[in-house]
Amino acid sequence: MSATSRQLVAPPLTLGGCATLACIWEATAAKPGNVYRGADFDDLTYADFLTSATVIGPIIDRTPEQGVGVTILAAVTATRAAVATNTNLGMLLLIAPLAAAPSGLPLSANIDPILAALDYNDTCAVYEAIPLSQPGGMGEVAEADVNEPPPAGLTLRAAMAMAADRDVIARQYVNGFVEVFRTADRIEQHVADGQPLGEAIVIAFMELLAEEPDSLIARKAGLDAAREVSQHAATILDSRRHGDDAFHAMRAEYDFWLRADGHRRNPGTTADVIAAALFVLLREKRLNWPVKFYAQQT
């Protein structure tokens, strides 16, 4: 078999394998303000993300049989047992519906029926999973607060609709995963343009961040802070027209600034969308193998 033909053959990944690899790649890419290889937080490490990615794989494999809500709760429970911190709640909220979609058609054509079929049992499972994961910046809301049992009959999509105006992940349940699929397309295009996958992920991450203020930052530091982070991302992306050196220098300064103040400006929700987008690319076999993650050293 020639080298060219080998590049077109994807490894036989299960649903869980796709989820595990997507989460590993997301954590490995040097996204500003996030944990990645060689850039831990005091209370959250790269190893925590790799461990979490591994333990959720067998649970994601069972999504078509056990359903979305049960999958999310089981995966959060396994994660808490393994690392005792929240590494992946947002990722699981996005990946589980994508894993429930039947194969054979593009996920973008299959996701809406999955979301429409989510019922009260799914809601109850997610309401149990969210406090268990202890996500950052969660306060109380007037209606359908996750710290209390959900109102009778509330579907998961309806529950997410109540938070869609303030949370990018919740919005995906309403708009059919628009940002997830757009981000997958962007990563694929950046790779097609010659970027290694790790760099394609970072650029797509910053493009999404420039467009959408990060929900985690807004919860922890306020919407104005989240908008400031997005404005800086747009400015740094614009610097690409002056060459890679300028872009990488500004990106490094941006990374340092985001990590200051106890990483309250950590764009964690944007990172969750990246993981889901990578799951889409893996499940739909839209990457050429072997995948080049890093640029070749010269």
C-alpha cells in the first residue's frame, strides 16, 4: 500500500474512541487561556484531561442504547471518580447527543430529531450531573434552577432553551449545534489550507471566541470581561495578515493575560465546542490519516 493511500484510511474508531481522541486533541492543542501540554493550572492539569478522556470512552460507546441523559450522568460520575474535578461537563453535553445520532447521514442532518426526542428523564439525569460536576461560576436562576429538581415534564431541549441566551452550550440544543458544525468546518478548512491539526484547532478556537463571548468567563467574571476577551481575540486574528511571527507573539501575550487573576478569564466553554467539533470530524471521517498534529521542525 502506498503512503498516499494510507493517508486516506481512518482507523476503526468506535463512538467512544472518537470521543476520547477528540478530547485528547482538544486538550493538547495550545489554545490560549486553557490547560494544554506543559501549561497546567494550579488546580487542573493536562493529565486530568487525558484521564477524563479515557474514562468516558466506554460510556460514550453505549450512548445509542442507554440514551443521552444517562450517558452524560454516567460519564460525569466516572470523571469525578477519576479526577475529582470538572474537566468535561460541557464536552459531554455536546458529544452525547452527537453520539446518539444514527450513522449514514451527516450529523448536521441527524441532530435535530435527537434533540427533539430528549425527554424528562434526560432532563433529570442532566440536572443530577451538573451539580455533581461542580462547574465554575454556576449561580441560581429564577426558573428551572439546576440546584433543584426540574419542573415536571420539562424536556431537556426546553430546559436548555431557558439558558440559551447566556450559554453557548445550551444554545446548541436550540439552534441545532450551529456553532459546533461551523467550527468543525473551520478546522477542516484550516487543515486543508496546510495547517497542522493543532494549529488549525487554535485558529478555529480563536475565531469562535472572537464571535461569541465565552460563557464560562461571563459566569465567573461578567459579560463585559467576556466581551473584552473576544475583542482581543479578534485583534490577534487580524494580526495574521502581518505574518506568523506577529500572530504567535501576540497570541503568547494573550495566553499569559488570560491565565492571570486565577485563570478567571479561561475560555472553557469555547474549548468545549472545539472538542465537539473534533468529534464530528472523527465520526464523519473527514480527516486524512496519519494526522499531522504539530508543524514539522526546521
